[in-house]
Amino acid sequence: MKEIEFQENLWPFDMAGGNRHFEEFSPTGKVPCLVDDGITVWESLAILEYLHDKFPDYRFWPNDIQQRANARSVSNEMHGGFLDLRGECPMNMNRRVEALPISDGARKDVDRIVEIWDQCLNNSGGPFLFGEFTNADAMFAPVVNRFDIYRLSDADVVSRYSNAMTSTSPWHEWEEAGRTETWIVEEDEA
């Protein structure tokens, strides 16, 4: 979204084998992991903070201190929360669009995400959570996919935000790449 050039190295998951090949580039043996100029950064939010520091003119976080605090708060909430939703509705660009019954815990997660999106979009005017695309939108991108493929909410704000996200060229590239993946991680299928 910020048009910064990078090279992606795609490593298929090997859940049965413990993804040991990830240890070749990631100190935790997990992804995502960014390697840049000899610096290794792992964990989504740490990567986004690194990009913010490296490219300050690209506005990865809102300039306004209150908005930036809010953006970081909802991003951290996304990073560390919504475990029921994540567990029951894994992100999958290849999944057939179909409603899935979810637990009360996952429904609570969905309701909270809708509340976050509604508050952020009402405060910023959109089209993204804080007006222009920020790290907060990057954190919620997988949720846009989940809301769509599992038909989790018909709230107007979900449609509005999802349309803004899915109408971007990077989203189309990401979706196309996801649809061409040939492996299936049975342990992570709904």
C-alpha cells in the first residue's frame, strides 16, 4: 500500500514437521519475519513499527498523537486478541464463501471488531480506519477476509470498510497470490 519495494520469500507451512525450516530465517521459527539490511525483525507489530521508523515520510501511523495512540491500541488488540475468532475462522483466500456457525466467544470477537471499525471510521471519515491506510489497516486485513468468507456480519460498516480494503491493487495481488497456493494445512482448516 505504501509502494515500498521488497522481495517476498514464500515458505510453505509444514505443521506436521513443526515448520523447522522457518528457523533458518526467524529466531522464533514463526512468520512473518522481515530481514532488511542485516536486521531481522519478527512479529507483525514489530515489523510495522520498524517500517514506521525506517520510512517516516510514509505515515505508517497517524501523525496526530491521539489518533496514533488509538491506532496502536486497536492494532495491539488485534495482535493479541480475538483468539476465538482466529481459532474458529482461519484466514483462507481459497475457502468457499459460506456462513459458519461460531461460538459465543467468536461472536463477541466479531461484535468488538465491528465496534472498532465503526468508531474508527466515524472518527476519521474513512475510507480506512484512520483516514488513509495505516498499520492499523494492515493488522485488520486478515479479518476482512474472515468476515467475507465466513459471512460473519452484515453491518453497514463491515461492508464499507471491506469494500475500501478489497478495492485496492495490493489486496487483489494478495488475494491472487493466496489463491495460487497449492498446499493445504489441514490443522488450520475450519
